[in-house]
Amino acid sequence: MSCVVLLTGELVIAAATGPQLHVINSGMNNRDITISPDGKTLYTSVTSPKNDHAVILQSHLENGVWRKPELAPFSGQYPDIEPMYSPDGSKLFFASKRPKPDREGDDWDIWYMVKTGQHWSTPKNAGPEVNSTGNEFYPSIAANGNLYFTATREDGVDSEDIYVARQLKEGPDSATYSKAEVVKGQVNTKTYEFNAFVAADESYLIYGSQRREGEIGGGDIYISFRDSEGKFGEGALLPVTVNTNKLDYCPYVWRDTFFFTSERRVVLDNIESATMLKQKFNAPGNGLGDIYSIKLDQILPASP
């Protein structure tokens, strides 16, 4: 049986030069990950203990070595989470509470930046076709530019649902979208659907859900496949190598590797001293978010 293993605060990343170890899990609440198509840059977000602030960190692969994550130049002033590369690497999307260009409010909106040479453009709000006066979370982008995200809205099925805004036009420094609509099919239910990752060809969605019949508990990860009519089918629960009775969330696929975040606790037993207590309480596996990885083919059910 395959097993998801936390490697003492290190994350296995299949980079361009082959399997690499990268110190990313910190003992803080690590939330998510996205990796550039060439495997040389990654972004991740970290939230404060009370979830009242969050920042995006970046790391680069230099001479075959992943550098210690540093604050991303565009982050730090406002709460930012859930960075996500477009499949071609030309854009970086994220969710943020930064000031809106056309209205007041401290809700979460989807923002994005465009790659110009080696630098990102100024963050741009995805606009009213995507964002509302409520919260929009976890942007994920198909190869054709269609933008998937989750939100709680009156036109949804119930609770938090998965939406898609279809790209109508792409300019040199911006994109325009159709009005976002709830994803069709059986993927959205009366329970919560959150953190939805779409395959580049839109053949499947991997996402988190809570309160479903048959769940393992805490928040599990499911997969739904798209049929010939463009509708996503009923979600299938990923195996126990991924899901636990704790919160498992923020799914992401890069090449042949599946990444996700989990609040499973693995290191707090057998406390022998105050020094050990402090060390374990501030280390990965302490019950805050840690990022795990496993080969994609080891956890996917057969498509219909």
C-alpha cells in the first residue's frame, strides 16, 4: 500500500532536475502550494494562528537547491492566500482582502498578475463577473483560461459551491470573463464544496467537501469527472492515504504529483520534557496545516 509521509518538515517535489527535498512545512499553518510549469518557482501561503492574517511566500530552485521560502514581493500588507499558476505559467491568481478598485468591503476577491519577462504585473482584480460582495476562494485555471473558484451565492446549490467564469478574451495584461455560473452536474451538493482544483483540460475537479454521507470526517477530498455533455459527475471520495478524520484540503496537481494540505497530527505524543514540548508544539505535524504529496496515479479512481 502506498503511504503519504511527512518527511520531517520537508516536502518531496519532483522538480526539473528530478526528485528534490524542499523545506516548506514550518510548524506554522501552511495552507497551499503552486509550482511553475518549469518546476523552478513555487508559491505557498501561511496563515496566522487566529486566521486573521495570511501571506504568500515564494521559493526558487537555484543550482538544484530549493531556497528557503521568502515573502513574495506582492504580499504582506493585506491578507493573501491560495496562489495558483495558470497552466502555461503566464498568470498567477490568488485570493485577497486587499482594497477593491470599485467598491468597499473586506471580503475575499480573486486577483491575478501577468508575467512580463521575469516579473509579475501589478495585481489586478478579476472583476465583477467573477467577484461579488461575498467571498471568492481558491482560483484554479484551465488551459483555455476558464476560471474555477468557490463561493456561497444565492444561485448556488447550497452552502459553498464550485463556480466557473469562462474566459472571453485575453489581452496582453488582462482577461475578460463571462458571468460566473455554478458548475453543472452532480459535483455541487447541499453540503460544502471548497478548494476546487480543475485539470488543465477540464476533465476532472478535485475538491474538498464536508458533511457528506460516508465521509471520513473533518473535511475530505473528492474527485468528479466531466462527462461528454460537459457536466461533472458525482464526487468519489479519495482513499485513506489522503483523507483522515482531520481536515484535508487545498488539492493541487503538478505533473504526475498530487499535493494537498492536512491538519493530521503526527508528532505530539511521548512528551518527556519542556524542551521537547516546545519543539514538538512548534514543528510540522502539530495539528496545523502541513503540505503532503503522493503520486497522482496512486490515489485516482478510474474515470467513468
